[in-house]
Amino acid sequence: MRLTSDVYEPRLKEALVCFRCGETAKNMPALKKHLQEEFDMLRKRQLGKLKRKRETEPASRNPDIGKVARAAAAAQAKGGEGDIDKI
């Protein structure tokens, strides 16, 4: 199938629109910058959700929290504060 100019030229003249929020961009670099901002915002939101989930999960379901708790308990048993940052 061969595309003719009467098929693709109207598409090239359409506005550049963000698929997430519908914002219109003047050119491709502006759309790219906007999409990067959308991605960064989404990533930040998802990381925040994950962090809150890890903070509220019981240690048995989160191996990282369990590891820190075991290290702290071992350090207390030895009679010292211990250095949890070395985990």
C-alpha cells in the first residue's frame, strides 16, 4: 500500500497533542519537553506511592524492612548501636 500526499498531508497539519492531558504543543521539541515533564511527574507520584506502601507494610512482607530490623536487633544484642548503613 502506497501513501499519497492527500492521505498524509492533513495528518501533518494536525495539532501536536499530549496523549495524557490533551495539552497542545506548537512544535515537536515543545511536545517532547511536555511529555518528559508528564513522565517525571508520573514517576515521582509512583515512587511516592511505593515508598508509602513500603513504610506501612509489615516487616514480614517487606524483606528490606526485615533486614534492617534484624540488623538493629543484632546490634542491640551486642550492646551497641551498630551501623545500619552498612547493610
